[in-house]
Amino acid sequence: MANEKQQQENVAEEQEKETKSEEVAEAKTEETSDNNSDEKVEKEETKEISPEEKIEALEKEIAELKTQALYKAAENDNWRKRMMQQKEEAVAYANASLLGDLLDSLDNFDRTLDAAKDAKDAKSIADGIKMINKGLVKMLEDKYGLAAYAKEGDEFNPEEHEAIGRVEEEGVKVQTVKQVYLKGYKLKDKVIRHAKVMVSVPKE
């Protein structure tokens, strides 16, 4: 009985040793497999791109940049055309507004000319023209900021007056407008036509 028991214990020990050996072998196999897998991933990650692939990628990038540049150029050209068109329309509408305001004065001139055919005296014609002139001047001043300037006795200002002649006179201390040949005009404080004047200057 003792021998049988001893034999059973020996068998059990042998089986336990075999089981441990198998576990160790499996662990080594798994470790080797993992190492091989890691090495494969590293090789794939460190794989270099071929020159042909680099050239193809660069050509593709260049083509995309060219397309973008052409798109931007077309967009800028369209924007410039729109701005020019809007500017032209703004000028056209501004002129249309002014011309529309001048139509009343033109109509009044036509009426005055028709009345002049049967007029008995020149005074009625002159009065009609004065009324038209007064209405036109008022409209240009009030609506557009256009104002006439220059009158006799004004101090001469070369930035506003254009001297067409000078006359020396006794008692004149500063250059003065002696006579206005053509009125000057300002548009909102900006001179758009200089007044043409004769100037009195101090006698030397």
C-alpha cells in the first residue's frame, strides 16, 4: 500500500512539472509573438516614402494651390468690376439728381422765351429772367452747397481770386478787389472756380 501511494505521488509530481513546463512554453511563445508583432508595426511606421510618391504628393499640392490662386484672382477681379460699376452708377445717379433739379429752371426759361415774343417792354422779360436766376441760385445753394463769391472791396486772396490785372491807387493799404469780371464758386467750402478780378494795389 505504501508503495502504491508513493507511486501515485510521483505521478502527480510529474504531471505538475509537465503542466508548468507547458505554461512556461506558452508564455515564451506569446512573448515571441508579441515581439514579432511590435517589430512589424515599427517597420511599417518607419517605412520611407518613395521619391515617386513624394513627387506625386507635391504635384497634387501645387495643383491645389494653383486652383486656389485662380479662384482668388477671379474673385478679386469680380470685386473690382462690382466696385467700378457701383462708382459709375453713383456718379450717374448724382448727375441725374442735379439734372432733374435743373429741369424746372429750363421750363421757366422756355416760358420766358415764349412770353418774350409778345412782350411790349424789355423790363418784363428781365424780371422773368431775374426770378429764374434767383430760384436756380437758391436751389444750388440749399441742396448742393454751391455758393458764389467775390465782390468789390474784398481783400484779394490768391487762393480764391485770379488777378487779370492790377491798378496802383492812392490810399490803398492792401491788395483789394477793384472789379469782378467773373464770379467765383465754392462747393461746400472748396473752390471749384476762381473769381477773375481786377486788383487795386498800394501805390509805391
